Amino acid sequence: MEIVTSIIAIAALIVLYAFIKRRGSGDNVRPVERRASTAVSSTKFHAVSLKFASSACEAARNMDGRRFLSSAAPRIPLPECDAPECKCRFLHHKDRRAGDDRRNPYSPGYSSGATGKHDVEQRKGRERRDDDPEDFFS
């Protein structure tokens, strides 16, 4: 008989705990902070920019046109946000860079990432290997 009474008492405590937990969950609910998800990233340099409404706060307006790597994106709502309800969202981009690629695919330096347009050697001074002995690479 004591075992049955103990089981009923434990069950009543569990029900009471669940009731109190459920009832208190509506109080002091903080807005969920959203962060750029790297799960949708299909490239190594997946980036996001802030999209905001015309009634956005000054902090959001200051970020207009900036792109962030997904892993370094700020949390929204922004810490300086003073809007009653934040409506900012992230726009996703394949790359952090905007605009055209400046490299010329027809130049010899394309594969090395060169961006200049120099026809002649630009280095000045002597070669660093001039002092190496002739048989150094043998």
C-alpha cells in the first residue's frame, strides 16, 4: 500500500511541476535573436546583408549596403535598435564581394589573381638569389 501511495504522490508532483512550468512560460518571453544561417551556405564565402523597412532604426540604416560573411554577421535585432518591433531580415549572397571581378581572364596573371596591368617588370633592386652558389639547386 505504501508503494502505491508513493507512486501517486510522485505522479502528482510531476503534474504540478508541469503545470507550473507551462503557466510560467508566457511570462518574460524575450524575442528570439536571429542569426544568419550558414546551413544554407553553398559557397566558402557565403555572405548576408541587412534588408530593412523604411521605418527602420538608425543602426540598421548605417549598415545599408554592407555585406558580412555569414559567420561574422551581427545578430538582429541589432543591439542599438530602438524600434518597437524589429522588421530587419537578412539577404543572402553567394559572395561577400559585390560588383564585377576585376581580373582579366586574358592576361597571363589571371590564374595568380593579379589585378594590375603592367607590361614590364615593376620590381627594383637586385635579385635575392644572386648570392646563391651555382650548385645550390643541384
